[in-house]
Amino acid sequence: MSCSCFGASIVKRSSRPPVDIDGHPLDNIKHFSYSVIKVATDDFHSSNKIGRGGFGTVYKGTLKDGKRVAVKPLSAGSKQGVREFLTEINTIANVKHPNLVQLIGCCAQGPNRILVYDYLENNSLDNALLGRKNTNIKLDWGKRSAICMGTARGLAFLHEELEPHIVHRDIKASNILLDEDFNPKIGDFGLAKLFPDNITHISTRIAGTTGYLAPEYAFGGQLTMKADVYSFGVLILEIVSGRSSSKENLGGTQKFLLEWAWQLHEEGRLLELVDPELGEFPEEEVIRYMKVAFLCTQAAASRRPLMSQVVDMLSRKIRLNEKHLTAPGFFQGSGNLSEEPSSSKKSSVESTGFQISYASDTNTQVNNNNSEVPEV
């Protein structure tokens, strides 16, 4: 993708607002100068680091009016960074929902590519739940169930209400941010794909995080909304268990979270998965959430529910039909990434660990066949 829209004309005339990937002015978001961003973040001081995305470090900043923001500069060393930067702006500039992180503005001055978001006081779900235990943060079942529900509603909005529909492609704990009341907001749209109504799947390069990747996407490059549904199912299990999906040897077995959870289910010991730090919890409801997770991670994408159906299942508006509950599809971690996928794209594992990507296709292929909608 050409990046000429952020080219020399902007460097020479920095007052000209940036444009999107189609060349249209981005008049609906605020444009910050690089100097303002530097002052807000104390020159990107290390003490202001609050996270790291797929394409750079995220910093906390304070604007002159006192408003706190999250600042996401594009990593200078990222070969795909400008593409993802343009995608993220173009994707979310007009997207507003209570469970999506709000983009405030951007900086596109000289070589700098920076996104500015609302600052969320409780950082990411990964930090609050899966990182070092923070004694100041206590996620009881009320908070955890609300995080599941809010995230599901945000995804249902992206998949089914927004036009064109959006597949996020990287749903994981570090991309679920929490505000001061622990309301979840989905962030980091740099890998998102747009889906017109008549398209059911896209054959594309693979990008995401091991442990959350749907098998058909990880090995075949077939991207549908059901890939996000799979990732969300894994996320539910992380929220219930307080354990990372990417760590092996859970429960004294050489298994990852989803596989171990299914083993416990088959043995009638599913409650053993629950985080010991959770305290008191409604057993029936927690078990229902975990069974919803299994429905979301079915091996066949067509057997997974839509996100609107997931919302209804979590809220008890529809009953679970356990006749449709079969073994989930397991993705066995980074060891399999060296295998060549069916589309003959070669794989590579980035040095950051579980982040993966396959060599990008020049053209994106689409399929217009009708997709199967499962019963639930």
C-alpha cells in the first residue's frame, strides 16, 4: 500500500491535515503537533510507558488542559507500521461505542506517526489479571462477568451493527482496556479488516497472538468474524481462570489453557479451572460462561455462534444447547508455526515471542458464498 498520502507534501506544509488511506482529509479527529505530544509525554519518558502494542510503545500523557491521554507512536523499525497506522485511523475515526477505545486524534508531522486515545485508568486486562498481581486491583466475579459482557457487546457491534463490518483480528487480554470503573474497551485496531455485507471470508496474511488464534486462520489464512469469536472464547477462560492462554504446563500437564479446560470439562472437574483468588462466585453462572467459551472455540468455524448470540447466552436470554458442544479446536503454540500452511505462505515467528505473521499476499482474495449460521 502506498504511503504517499503521508509523504513530502505534509513534511513541507505541516499545517495541512493528514489524509486517510483513500486520500480524504481526516477532519473528524484532532491533529496534534509533534511538539505538543513531546510535552504531554515528557519527551516520551520511560516513566510514562503504560504498555506495548504490536507496532510500538504506548505512553501516558497529559495535555495542557489537564486531559490525560494514551499516546501510541508508530515504531520506526516496523516495516508494516505505516500501513497499520493508516488502517487504524481509517477504521476507527468514526467508530463510537461504549466498549471501544475512543480515538481522540493523531500526529502525522514529518516522519512521526502517532495515535492519541482516551486514557483508561486501569490499564489493560492483561495487566490487571494476568500480569504481576496488583494488590490494589481486585477483580471479583461481578467485575469479571461485566468485562466478558462488555467485550462481547463491543465485538457484536463491530461484527454486526457497524457498516462495513469489522473483524478485529487481535482480541486478547492486552487489547482489552479498563476504565476507572473497570468497564472494558476494545483497543488496538491496527490489524483490523473491513467486511462488506456480501463477503464471508478473506484469504489474507496471518497476524495475531498464539493462544488466541482460530485453527482455520492460523493454518489456512481464512479470516472470518468467527476468528474473533474464537479469540473471545479463549479470553473468557483467561478471565475465569486468571491464567494466560499462552503458557503451557497448566494443571501439571503439558497443555495450554483451552486444552486443559476441555480436559477438566470431560472429567467433570471444570470448577478447578476457576481462579483461586476469585473468592466467592456463583458456580452455575461461572460454569455457563466456560461452556459459552467452548461454544466460541469449536473446531469448525461454522459451529461457533455469532457475537450477538454470545451476548444473549451470557445474559441468559437464550439457553445453551449443549448438543452442539464438541471438542474445541486446539492451536498448539509457536512450535507449529514452522509448518507451511496450505496456501504455501511461509511463516515467521517474531522475536517478541508469540506474535506471528505470515508473508503478506499482494492481493486480498474474497469469497462471496453464504456462511452457515449455527444453532445455539
